Amino acid sequence: MLEEVERFRPTSQPCLLCVHRDVGRLAHAAHELLSIYGWPHLSVGTELSAVLLSETSRHRSLVANRWFTTRLGDSAPGPVLCTEIDLLFHPTFDLDPLKLFCHVGRLTRLVVTWPGTYQDEVLSYAVPEHGHYRIWRKPTVPIVPLEP
């Protein structure tokens, strides 16, 4: 993982995804990255859920999109380590989290711990049995499948 991160750092890529299906393994990777690089850290689920509590369900998608852009724009040029991203996949938000990371990553570079898999040029979020399961074919961002 660290070799891929070192290759990412000097590039102009907006984001790097560190992918594994086990959230415990993702947490370990995040801890390792934070201890080595000392980047700013955004726990998306923790912070975004607090913001959305006071919003009506009708406005949550717009608020989530704006909040994410504003919150990370303040940390430019980055990179910022984004963890606990699951809330962005909730179907009621109607967001494309990968597209959102790429868009915001143009303002502030991101390293994202992504719960899912990357195999045969297909990126997935979660597992097929999960209600929020999604896939992206041939994503255009660098992806690091983490070792077990």
C-alpha cells in the first residue's frame, strides 16, 4: 500500500482508493497512513450524520453534496484521508460517491478507504447481498486493493 501511496503523492490524480471488504482492515490501513503521513482526517459518516440530523429527508442529498464539497475544500490542497464513507451510499441520497470523490479531489486531493472489492477492472461497494451494493466498471482513479 505504501508504495502505491508514494506513487500517488506527486501525481495530479484527484483521489486514491484503498479498497478492502473488511472494515477492520480499512481501519488498520487508515491508522497506518495517519501515523506515517499525518494527513488531515475526515470520518465522513461521523461528521455528515451530525449535519444531516437537522435536515428533512427531501434536502439531505443536496446538503450532503454541499457539505462534502465545502468541508473538504477548506483542506486544500490535501491530501485528506477520508474514512467511514458508507453513509454516502445510502440510496435516498441518490449520490454517486466515486464521482463525488473525483470532483472534490480536484479541489483537495483525497485518499479514501473504500469498503468493497476491486477485481477484473470492476470496483464494488459492499457485497452483492448488501442493500446498498453498487459497481463501477473501469473506474479512472488509482485503486489499491489492500492485502489481507
